[in-house]
Amino acid sequence: MSKELIIDTSSNDVSIALLEDKKLVELNKEKSNPKFAVGDIYLGKVKKLMPGLNAAFVDVGYEKDAFLHYLDLGPQVRSLHKYLETSLNKRGKGLSFQKFKREKDIDKEGTIADVLTQGQLVMVQIAKEPISTKGPRLTSEISIAGRNLVLMPFHDKVSVSQKIQSAEERNRLKTLIQSIKPQNYGIIVRTVAEGKKVRDLDTELRGLVRKWENAFDGMRIGVKPPQLFIGEINRTSAILRDILNVSFNSIMVDDENIYREIKEYISTIAPEKEKIVKLHTGEVPIFEHYGVEKQIKSAFGKTVSFKNGAYLIIEHTEALHVIDVNSGNRSKNVSNQESNAFETNMAAAEEIARQLRLRDMGGIIVIDFIDMQTSDHRQKISEKMKQAMENDRAKHSILPLSKFGLMQITRQRVRPEMHVSTTEKCPTCNGTGEISPSILFIDKIENHISTILEKEKPKSLTLKLHPYVAAYLKKGIFPLAFKWRFHFGVRIKVVSISSYDFLEYHLFDNRGEEIPGL
């Protein structure tokens, strides 16, 4: 399976599309300056203890207090608090983390009041981003993720991913890490570490340790929470860190600064893959050029078509997501109802697995498959669903089909669900249903160009509009665009953009900056 990453940048956010065999399976939108991202470590302040919930609300700077449950404190939370307090009291300067004497583990059946007090300064990590009306979900069991390893301060155990199938390789990695692991650190060995040499793992481990210990060097008493302590890397690099493997064959980006950042990042985690990073410099937007825009418009929305007229209806509520499978026009062409239901459900299972990843749907998902009478068919649908979700990095659990044809899935939710509006407000009529005469559209463009040339003298202009109008401007031996060049004395390049409305156009100068309309 080939994998491609297409990265579209704008002034406000970065859109990251993951394609598997040219099919869109994941879409992430990252703000230019993201806050409260999963993995960020904050210094917060306990605002309120909730004994009934056995939890606390912590101020980390978000508009709503973040939630920290007792079970998310981690067994070594007292050691974390002691080390933090020591560092804040200036005794942390030169304090060796590896020689630090750890406190006793907290009781698994204890209460939040045994560990925290109101107003206490605490170090916490974002486990779930703010979703809907809820603030962030926190944990005090700190982990710092790398490409091959995850560093766990105040732990001592070494765990190896069970996805590494070879028992011999798991034992090799465990023995290797135990031989180089510093004191007071636990390590989780990730799946991608399979086959890695000790030199690579040791270099990464030292880097993670430095990242953790150096963060304490500047800490002093009187520090005022809330504040960011250690920030997670940006979403683009995090996706590369988590999913980059030998099947990745292309990373396309349209921004030179991000292009250099990604090349530099890949050179550190996988130097042999540096050549797959390419800079897109064409006039056509990168998502349009690689067909991502069309896939986005067809994949999001309440109704999603997937095969031979069959379609899904996806509804969202506060408590759960509901997906209904419909055979559509397909049922008219098949005489055997059971066979039709089975084939449609098999195809639906694959599309549903894609939709869960694409929209990043989490929590409880209930799927209403088309009724099937054969128990063997129901069993195969369950197996197909598990197989289709094997590549899903989010933790999930799939229950077998019930006698009513319902399947229940729980999927880890750490970020808000991805929403993309597939309906568009007409840019020509602005939603009123009335437009100016289309016969005057070309005159409007000419007037716009003329107004621009009166104010400034650009070396060239780029006119982007709907393919039908672009074809009209280019038709004939002496096309209208060619005549404009002689009339205005400036080179005008016409570019067709299929995602534009019929009477929508935009003008850009030779620097690629858009010129405001009339």
C-alpha cells in the first residue's frame, strides 16, 4: 500500500491529507499556533477538588478548567510533585534526575484529596483536546513521544509494542533498551523500532531525556501558572513521526518554510526518506492538483455514496454517532436479496472504516447494517470490519453484529471531530438567488484589470476562474486572453480551477498575492 501526504498551507491553518493508494483516509487541520494539543505539558493550578467524581479541575489557561481524574494521576505522581517543587525552590539547579529518590506509589483505590490540594501547582499533560463544551482532559502520567521510543519519567519498566510479531525481536529490543536506559525512566518501544540498531535508539533516547531535563533548568520559585512547559511538535511532524514507514512514497507541500522544516525533521528520523519530500510550485492549488479537494467534497456530508448506488447516512448526536447502510438503486438489479445485502454490507464496512479515520469520529458509533439472515454472513461482516480498521491508529473496540443487524464500535476520541461543510454559499449572488447579468461578466473582469493597471504596473497577472469560463477566454485562433495582453500591455495567465463557482474569479499579481475585487 502506497502512502502520500499532501500538505496545504494558508495564513490561518495547515491542512494535512493522508492518501492510501490515492484514496483520502485522513484529514487534519492545524492552526498556525495550536494550543492545548494532545501531548502538550503544562504547569497548572488546582482550582477545585470534586470528591464525588474523585477528580479535580485544573487551570491550564483554557477558557474552561481542565479535568483531571484520580485514575489519570499515575502511580508516581508524588515523585513528580516533589521534583517539581524542588526545581521551583532553586534546588533543581544541578539536581540529577537519575539520582532523584522517588516517592512511594499512590494507592490505586485512594481519593483525589489524598494527593492534591486546592491551589496546588501541578504538572499535567493534555490527554484529550477541548471538545464541544468540555475543557481539556488531563493526565499526570507524563510521556514524551519520539519516533521509535516513548519516554516515561518516574517509571522503571521497559515495554515493547505487541505489534512486533517476532518474539525474538521483542526480546532483543527489550534487552537492548534495558542496557542503555537511565535510572528513573521507563521506556515504551514503538512498532517502528523493529530492526533498529542500538546507535539509533540510543541517540533518540538521549534526545528525549535532554528535552525533559532541560525544561527544568529555567524554572524558578514564583513561576506563575498556567503556562506551557513542554510543547508537542506540530501536527504535521507528529503525523510523520507516527505513520512514516517504508510504504510512504511521497510528501508534497506548497510552502517553502514548512518544506524545509519537514526535510530537516525527516533527515533526523529517517534520512533515507528525505528525497520523497517535494515542493509544489504550480499555479493550481495543491489540493486541487492532486484531486484531494474533490475527495473532500464527496466524502464529507450527511450522505456518502460508496458503491453501485449504495450509500451511507451519517448522523451525529451528543452521545453517539449513528451510521445507516442503504443499498439504494443496487437492490433493483439483484434478484437475491441476501446476496445483495451481504455484498453491500461488505463494501460498507470498508467505507465506514475510512469515514471513521477521515472524520476522526470518536466515542460510541452504532452501525445499522442491512439485515442478513445467514449467520455466516454476519460473522464475515464482523471480520471485515476488524480487518478494515487494522490501520486505524486510534484505539478501538468492535462488538459482533447483534440479532437486529446493529454493530457497536467504541473509538478513542482525543480531538474534536473533523467537520467540513460540503455545501457552498454562492459567491456570485451571496445567497440571495439573484445574480448580475452573465453577459456582463467578461466586462467586469476587464474593468477589474483596467483598475489594477491604473494603480500599479505588475509584470504579469494570473486570472483564476471556472474551467468553462477559462475555456471561453482561450478559444479561437486569437483568444480573448491573448487580445487582453496586447490591449493592456501585460501578460495575463488564465488558470482553470474546478472548485470555483461558475461566475467566480480571482486575480493574482506576479508575487502570487491576490488582488482584491471591485
